[in-house]
Amino acid sequence: DAGVTQSPTHLIKTRGQHVTLRCSPISGHKSVSWYQQVLGQGPQFIFQYYEKEERGRGNFPDRFSARQFPNYSSELNVNALLLGDSALYLCASSLVIGTGDEKLFFGSGTQLSVL
Amino acid sequence: QKEVEQNSGPLSVPEGAIASLNCTYSDRGSQSFFWYRQYSGKSPELIMSIYSNGDKEDGRFTAQLNKASQYVSLLIRDSQPSDSATYLCAVPNNAGNMLTFGGGTRLMVKP
């Protein structure tokens, strides 16, 4: 079975541009979460979607948005890119949510560089 | 806001030794704890979960939880160079819809 897939793997943008990152969860997983990982730090939570509804939002500006599609894949959109948005963006899927026992399976990430 | 703290390291141990990685958390209500391993340039991979006070063993890995002292640790026995990675401690929130990660501890196992 395929794991969590993300595209693209690398992306270079300039300040002010917009970017869309894509993620497909493990087959059967209905929850997708997005995390941002700056070099040398742990991942920071951005969004969680379950059954196409937003179930959680981290402390990120409104320039960040996401959605989940009927096939449970997801997109993360970032508008008006800043240099500080340069990071590894990780998508994770899980089978269940709300139990406290959610095991996240991460994709290989999208490395975004903003110049 | 939950906080999860880890020593950033690097923690250097010789091959065959026991590596001990520690994590403290601020929310006394936390019930679940996860350890992820992240190789350089790769994504995090879940290696252990623990929910009850005490020890949980899985192969060469042992997770230890002390809720009274609010710390969780990961022991790696017979450390191998392939264990060299960053180890991330993570705690879910009460709603179970997000994980708060520590900053990670970089482990270096020297042959």
C-alpha cells in the first residue's frame, strides 16, 4: 500500500507569490493534518481536516488555508509568501481522530524555499 | 498552550551503549505520548507510544513515563550508527486533533 504522498518535493518561490501543496493520505485514512517544520525545530501544527471539515487550526496567519476533497486528499495554500515561510511542509494522515491515540503517518514533505 | 521540551543535543554515545533521551511536558492532563524518529532530510516516523506510567519495551527501545514528574523518556539499548537521527517527543491535545512536538534531540552514535 502506498504511504502518504506529497507533491511537489521541492519548490522555490519569491516573496509575495502564492503556493499550493498537495497531499494524498494512506488509503482508508480520512484525516489529513499539515505541519510546518523549520530547520532545527520540531513540526508545528497548521491544520487538521477530517471528513472534509476543518477540525483544528494552529497559530498561523490567514495567509494559510487548506481544504480536503471528497477522496480525502488535501491542499495547503499559502498566499503572499514571506521569507519566513521557508520550511519543510509535512502532511500526515491518520485513521481516527479524537481518541488521543492518533498515530500520524507522515509524507516525505515539500521543501519550500522563499527567495 | 502545551509545551514540550527536549534537550537539542547533540547527544553522542558510542556504538553498543544505551542512549537516553528525555522530554518534559507542561500539561498535567496529557494522557498520550509519542516518540518519532527523523533522519536528516526525511520525515518523522513513529517509533513508540506510551499511555501509562512505567516502562514500555519494543525491541531495543524502551519508553518510560512518569506523569507525576511530567517527563517521558526513550532508552535505546545497544545503540547502532543507524540510530543516529533526531528524536521528537510529541503530545496530543485534549481534542486529539493536533500534536505538539518538542524541538527534538539529535542523537549521534559513533562506531
